[in-house]
Amino acid sequence: MRILLVEDAEGLGEVIQEQMTAEGHAIDWVQTISHAETSIHTTHYDLILLDLMLPDGSGIDLLKQIRQSGATTPVIILTARDQISDRIKGLNAGADD
């Protein structure tokens, strides 16, 4: 499975990348929306793991852009936010979980 990880936190990104690689997955890790956009346009992904709070914008905005383009790639949101309203926004924007 080819996975795009969009996460700006170094420690968390490293742990996720190491674990997914150990599980046999190919993982591309980017830390900004602009790098994510480039990766999405040039590579087919089976899954996107998406942080909501990124240095150059909101993961929700990127998710909306992905869905508006017609892409159906599953997206799982990663966030430190614990508000139910944040979860609802993500699901309403097209996240799968």
C-alpha cells in the first residue's frame, strides 16, 4: 500500500513512517500542504494520513480540495484536537475517519 503522510511534527512523523514501513507499506512523508499538493498530483496513493494543523494552512482545506477534484482516496485525519466539532468538520469535508 502506498501512503501519503501529511504531518509537520517531526517525532510523530518519524514514528508513523517507521511503523508503516515496518508493516511493509511505502510511505511518503511531507510536512506542508504545498508539498502534499505536489505529491498528490504526481503520485497515486492508496491512503492519505492528514494532520489538521499544518504550518502553511489547514488540513481541512486540503481535504476539501482533494474531494473537489473528484479524488476518492481514503483520508484519515490525525489531530491533537479533541473537540467533537473538529471531528465533524473533518468528516463533513470528506474524511473517511
